[in-house]
Amino acid sequence: MAIIEVDNLSKTFKVPVREQGLRASLRSLVHRETKEVTAVDAVSFTIDAGEVVGFLGPNGAGKTTTLKMLSGLLHPTGGQCRVLGMEPKGRPPQLLRQITLILGNRNQLQWDLPGIDSFELNRAIYRIPRSEFVPMRDELIELLDIGDLVTKPVRNLSLGERMKMEIAGALLHRPQVLFLDEPTIGLDITMQRRIRSFVADYKTRHGATVILTSHYMADVQALCKRVIVIHHGRLVFDGDLSSLSEQFTTQRTITARLADGDEITILSTRADTAAATSRLLAEHDVVDLTIEDPPIDDVIEQVFADARDTS
């Protein structure tokens, strides 16, 4: 069942254009020139129930703009999208009760209140019955290990602590669709792992559908089997994470450990890997052999480079 449907979705912004100098500044007061900038350009994809999909692209690729359209914060200028069978642009209450958008660089909780008080505010906003709210609140507090933090004002928390609190607050209404925009940005490695573990656990417990943007490929590798890659607002890849290397890279690294303790490393094209491996085994006393694709970070960089060359 398709939970998210995106069909030729586009978003264009009008931005002011002004030349330098006093005369240009004065002229802009009476006649402001603008130009159109396309942030999302005819993007199409569907996501089924329970999928966790990585949504990747460089800065300015259109990722956050797409998530804001899917959550109803921005209206498309072309195409359409549906989430749980509803159009987000009208922000229907029945949709808002089932989705959440978590922005890693934005605070959504009340800055001067303890997290526990902000949770109560969210309960009132979503009209969550207390019989449902308390078990969910306590489950989130346990999963995120924030029991000793919820009574502190949000402004007194570290970045990682605040991010965990933001996630808890955003999930109190038990949404079925999660839009996660850089949820681990700026966090240390330990905190990133905790957030990833939590997202995986929440998905398993509640059958949620997740779109995740992240510049940390460890997030994507840990959570996503499928990735969608966009560049300059256009979709350039949609498929299994494991197939990215096959489509966008041509080299593999062959490493052989020999009986005398030496090690041989060979860079081979994908097509020549079998032949290169056979030669190694025939010419040397090999006790261990590994064949590796390039690191996923390098693969993603190659995807972006190919997209730049064809744009």
C-alpha cells in the first residue's frame, strides 16, 4: 500500500534580484525585480507502508522543500502529492494527527519550559486522551533515556539532549509517517547511534513509514534499504542502497593476505574483478581474500558528480 505518492512535484520560488550600488537600491524601492528559482523539479516516487527511505542530496538539492510540501507547510507550484491518501497542502487535521516533521536544526519545544510541560502542551494540541498519552510519553522517555532530563528547561540541555527531547515531543501523538530532516546533525557519534537505534525501534513497534535526510551516511546505512537521490531538484536515483555502487561506480578493491604475512591490494574494474582475483589466487599463496565496493560516501559523491555533468 502506497503511503506517500509524489507525482511530478515541483516548487518554484520568486526571489528578489538587485544590482549593487545606491542607484540600484533606490530603484528597487519602486520596482523590485525578481527571478524564479526552481527548488524541486518534477519529482515522482511512491513509498509503501513500513518503508524507511533515505532522501539524499547535497545542500540546496530540494530535500527540505520536498518534506515541507509533504507535510503541508509549503504548497506545490506543479504536480501533486498525497500522504495517507490526503493532500497535505490543506493541512487537514486527520492528516496532521498521523504525521510529524522533525527538523534537526530547529527547536519546536518551548525554550524556557521543562520538556515534561511541553509534552503536556502537545497533548492538548493533538487532543490525545490521557489514557493514551501517559503510556506513550513514558515509553518514549524510556526508549530515549531522558528520564533525568524532562524536568529541566529545554534551554539548559545540550544539543544532543535537546534533540532527544524534540524527538519525544514530536512522537507523542504516535504518528504513522515520520519526516526526519537531519535528526542527528551536530551530534557526537554516540548520540547519533542512540538516535538511529531509537528510530529503528519506533519503526518496529509502530509500523511507521519514514523518510530520512542526513549528511551522515552511517544513518542511512543503518536504517535504509532504499534511497532516493535528488540533485538541483531533480531525481537522479531511486532504488536499493546496495545497487548504488553497481550503477555509479566502476572500481572495486581486492585485498589479498598472503601466507608469508604480506598483503596485496589491487584496484580493479567491476568487469575485471573475477579475472584479477583468479590471477591473484594462481600466482600467490593466498590465505585470505576480500573484495570491497567503494565506501558509500564515495559512491554518493560520484552520484552527485554524474548529476552535475549531465545537468
